[in-house]
Amino acid sequence: MIRREPRLYYRVFVWSGTLRLFHWTLAFSTFILILTGIYIHYPPITTKWAEFKPQYIMATLRYWHFCAGYFFLCALAVRFYLFFAGNQYERPMDFLPINRRNLRSLRHNIRFYLYLTDEHECRMGHTVLAGTIYFILFICGVVMGLTGLYLLYPEAPTIARLGHELFGTPQQARLIHYLLNWFFIFFIMVHLYIAIWNDFKAPDAIISGAFSGSKMMPADLECPVEELKKIPFEK
Amino acid sequence: MSSKDHINDFAGGGVSRRTFLKGCALAAAALGLSPDVVPKMVEAAMSPKRPPVVWLHFQECTGCSEALLRAARPDIATLILDLISLDYHETLMAAAGKQAEENLHDAITKNAGKFICVVEGGIPTKDGGIYCKIGGRTAVEILDEVASKAKTVIAIGTCGAFGGVQAAKPNPTGAVGVQDLVKGKPVINIPGCPPNPENFLATVVQILTYGRPPELDELSRPKFAYGRKIHDHCERRPHFDEGRFVERFGDPGHKKGYCLYKVGCKGPVTYSNCSVERFCNIGAWPVGAGHGCIGCTEPHFWDTMMPIYKHLPGIYIPVGGGIREQAEEIGKVAVGGAAAVIAAHAAVGIGKKLFSIKCTSKEKEEEK
């Protein structure tokens, strides 16, 4: 089979270093949070009633969970800052379905993922579908952070009052914290699959972009940002 | 009469001076006050002007009164004869019927603005409050009348504080706690099922001594008693940190006193001093006896802390006639579903590609 693709690509710089730092901090902290969190939720039998030696396993994993939690919160804070101070691809206006251009793009994305069209939309920033999901994930992350802080510092007056107003008793916060954990697992599965799938289907090399910050844009495409197209690669 | 003589007089009245001072010192300790205030407390507790208390019973099981009868620091005799003047208590008073109603009326008119109103039990509000009536009047009416004249209102027990078991879903009688009805007055909640009587007594002694309630948390519970989680002072906490858990009741871990976290102990999410104060003056308490905490000091624990022997509650799913499922199962189903969808999506992609290759090769053959 001959695949007809644009012959010439420009490598354009899209994702700032700060955004990539956010991405990988969030990725690694989420990974640790999920693993330790599942242990904390349902600790498997590790002692066999024998108590050979002190393990301190729950305390240790809880400590890792809290450390990772702080990295997670810092990552969210950075992303929040980038909503306002990031480059144009990192701001919500670019990727939320709030204008006609983005709604059209969203419709196209869904058709593309359902194999209804083979035409890939070469877009500088996030696709609108991805951007919307990422935004929902950000909100879930904030809820995760707040319920986590409520469970960690139930005696701190401000956090206790806020937690009580928002979530009720710590037991209710714990349930929300646990259910959203499954959303994060779900997201990671789909996110990895879609990233790999896109690498097969589309030429813009998004996996590489997660490290380098660049995207490959076809030279003969009517790029929405003409100026960037003319600059091959510049940080 | 000097203070010392007073104490000796007092000691002749059935309670030894030593016991009485011990009671005051323990109350001070429970409140986290310095020993310097003990004499002041003794003075306040022995003042001839004992504060009148009106004790109301609504939708309840009298368990809170029963618990109070078993208090020993100080005991109930000291409480009602020397510390407070218990003017109305349906279970303890001798009067009945018309006499009892008169007692209540006298107590609240004579001491208007001065007495402490203690409420035990939830208050039904549905259908005009007809589900709890005493002497032909509804609980709402009685509470309105008594609480409006009280100086302070203390809701004892989870029913009085948050509605309790009768407020559990679907709450057929529309039961609520005192704080939902009484406004513009300090309401102190002493939740628990039953609450530790010492927390109640310490609160009363604090009001006697300083004339104001102790520091309260956002649910109006005294912080000295409900300021920390049970888990933080639990005797089984080292087993939690070590990762040693009871897997089921009666297993070797249970016999060795391991942590009850996996059999549904709600200690990590429940604020109370049970693990410190304990009950019945013999150091007994549920977790010590091998049963997990059920979270009875938290609002609506009948709804949010259930099931008792599970870590997290079931979740209502509004499909298939409404089924309750464990959070865990939901997570597994969601992840399994996601995996299936991903596999199907990938299969469609590969299938489509194979199909298109076939088509193009056919076309090529046809072209030849």
C-alpha cells in the first residue's frame, strides 16, 4: 500500500518546557499515587501472622503517597498557572469547545477516532477532544487534591472546614477520593492507547513531542498560524 | 463558711471529698485545663446555685440516659444532687402525667434564660411533627418552647445532634437534629451512640465554671472530645503502620490484636476520644474488644458509614431497578470495560487496514 502523505514537514515548537515538566511530574506522581493508593485502600496479606521482622509497610507507602501527592499538587498548580501565562496552545481558549472552530474540530476528532474519516487534522496544540478530556482531568485532579488534603489533615481548622463544606464527613471524602482513582486509571489506559494509536495514524509524532516539545506539521497544509510555519524549528 | 468546711460538709453527703475532688480534677483533665483551675471548678460545682437542667426525650432509645447513669467520674448521684439541679427528666423523675407537665412548665418559667436544655433524641418534622407527641404536644412544639427560654442547649447523642437512626434514608418521619431547629442559641453537640457520659459531664462542668461552652468544631462538637480521630490514638495503630490486618473475625490476626481496618473499622474517619477516654471506667471500648469502630459520632453515619464491615460504602446505580454495588466492583468494571473498548478499537483499526490492503491488491490485479 502506498500511503500518500505530505512530503515535507516542518518541525514546530509547541509545548514549553514548563508544560512538559508539568506533564511528566503529573505522570510519575499519578503512577506512584495509584500504586500506593491501591495498597492503602486494600492492603494485601504480607505478614502471614508470623511477624518475622518489622516492615513498617503501610506507614512507608502512606509516606510515599503523601510525597507523591505533593508533587501532584505542584504539577496542578503549574498547569493552572499555564492556563493564564502559558503560550497560546496551553490556554483553555485554544482547546475547549467554546467557539465554532473548536466545535468543528471536536466533531472531526470524534469522526477520526471512530474510523469514519481517515483525514487527520493537523493542529498545532491539543486536539479539542483531548483538550476537553485534559481539562476534565484537571478538575478531577483538583478534587483529588482537596479530598486528599482533607483526609491527610483532618484536624487543620481551615482544611477541615473546607472539606466539611465540600464533601461532608471524611468517610464521604474517602469515597470520592477512591472513585476518582478509578477515573485516573481509566484515563491512563485510554491516554496511552490513543497516543500510540495516533503515532500509527498521524504524522505529527506526539509521543516524541511529549519529550521534545515539538510537533511535525505538513508543509503544504494550510496552517492556522502562518508565521510559525515559516520558522522551521526554534525554541 | 470557708471553702474547706464546705467541702467537708459536702463529703458528709454521701460522696467522699476525695472522690469529689478527683471528679473535678478528671473533668479539668478531660477539658485540657491546667490543674490550677481545679479549686475554681470545685467552687463552681459546690455553689448553692446549681444550674437547673431540663432534659427532653424525643425519638430515642434512652441509651444516652442509660450511659449517663453508668458514669462514675463523677457518678450520677453527684451530678444530679450536687452539680446540677435536674428539674425535668422523664426517665429519672418520680412525677408522672399532669404533675410532670407542671414540673416542666414551672422549671422553664421560673428559670427562664438560666437553665440548660439537654435534648436526647431526634425531632420528627414531617406531617406537622405528629410522629412524636408528649402530653398531646409535638416534639417540635415542646422544643420550641423550652429551647427559646434556655440559656444553652446541649444535644446529647447522635439522634439529638444529627437526627440519628430515624434520620437514616429514607427518613420516613423527617427527623432532624436540634441544631436544625434551634437558631440564635448556642447548641452544643455531644454525638455518639451512646456518647461517652464523661464528655457530657466535662462540658457541663466547663459551662458551670466559665459560664460559656468549650471550644467547638464546625459540627458544634466540643474540640476537647471530638478534636482528633480515633485512629490517631488507637492502641492497634502500630499494627496498621506495620501492615498487619485482621482478614476476618476470629482469624489468627484477630487473636493477636491486629488492626481492624480491613474488616471495616471507621476509626480513620471518625472524630472522637473513645480510644483515650474509653467506657465504663474499666478501660473498655469497641476496638479494644475486637470490633471495628462504626463511626457513630459522625453525622448520618447510618447512611455514610455502612456497611459496618466494609471499608467503603456501596454505591447506588440507577439502572436495573437500582442496585447497590461495591465501589471496587464499579472500578473493576470500568477498567475492564475500558480495556475491552480499547481492544475493540484496535481490532477495528487493524481489520480496516487489512481490508483496505486486500481491496487495493484486488484493484491492482483487476488493473492488470
